Amino acid sequence: MIGLTGGIGSGKTTVAKFIEECGFPVYYSDDRAKDIVNDNEDLKLKIKELLGNEAYDENGFYNRKFVAEKVFNNKDLLQSLNGIIHPAVRIDFEDWVKKQKKYLVFKETALLFELKLNLQCYRSVLVTAEDNFRIKRVMDRDGKTYREVQAVMEKQMPEKDKIKLADCVIYNNTNLEDLKEQTEKIIFDIE
Ligand code: ATP
């Protein structure tokens, strides 16, 4: 298993798509977590117990905005929420990985180093880019303001710490062709 990570707007999902184009399967932890909070009834109950019934809307869907606001400046609550969601994602990943036939699989997650998941990986790959590129790309992609993106970045592990921990680093400061080339080179080196 190869861990693939990067902060907000670094380009890790774009790299993950290139990896899939090269024929290797990618597990998208953050996307799966979004599905799991809606599909897993046991998890739903636990989240409601922690955050209140408003954590789900009248149609039973996870109320992302409510939850984000509730945990944004409350470290303990965020930790408790993660303590519910992360084990469920881990079980889901284990089920997924059993079904894969390739000798290399990739796990994309924003929190590879924060959760020490890199210790379970054969190699870790970090995608990084200069702050201004990341902010501009997320503003264009999500319609967020400069300040909103910066606020998320400030809460994430500093890039210099991630660079120290990573086995391989992709610098996404130019264009998509260069990003693809760097991705292919890393796959080639790992293989
Ligand atoms: P998040 O953690 O916020 O989901 P991410 O790390 O998965 O972000 P991507 O979604 O891959 O980042 O990239 C952010 C945006 O920037 C996307 O719209 C993507 O198409 C664009 N992008 C990424 N790399 C480049 C690049 N080198 N040149 C131009 N656009 C890029």
C-alpha cells in the first residue's frame, strides 16, 4: 500500500487520477468518509449522540455545514468525531483492499501523517505546492475566498513537516503535464 497525501488544493486528487490512468487502484479515503456518514446506520447514531440530531437533516443526510461549524474551533469534539469516523473508514478500506488484484494499491488521504497512517504504508507520497497556487486553485474550484482557504491551510500540518516525513515528494508548481510526468516517475521508481 502506498499512501498519497497533500494539504488543501495541493493536487493530490489530480495525482490520484493520473495513478488510476496508469492502471493502479486508488482508495479515496475522504470521499469514502463522506459516503460512510450517510450509509452506515451505526455511525449515524453515534454521530447524533455526539453532536445532536441536527447533524442530519430532515431527509437523513449528513449536515456537513452544521458539523463543520460545530467542530471548527473545538478540538475535543473534532477528535471525538474523528474517533467515530476513522475506524469506520479503516474497516471500509480493509474490505476494499481485499478485492484488489494489483500488487500496488494507493490510499489517498489528507491526514496520512496526522493519523500516522504512513507507518502502515510501503511508501508515502506527498503532493505539495506553493501556498498561493493552492489558494488560487481552491478559489477557482470551490468559489471560496482567499481568507477561507487560508484558514483551512493554517489548521493543517505545516508543509515543511510533511516534506520531512514523506518518502517521495511531488512539487505541483507548474502545469498538469509536469504533474503527470512526476507522478509516472514516482510509480516507476516505486515499482
Ligand atoms: P482538496 O484537498 O482541497 O480536495 P486536492 O489536493 O485534492 O484538494 P485537487 O482537487 O487535485 O487538489 O486540485 C485542486 C484544483 O487545482 C483542481 O481544480 C485541479 O484541477 C487544479 N490543479 C491541480 N494541479 C494543477 C496544476 N498543476 N495546474 C493547474 N490546475 C491544477
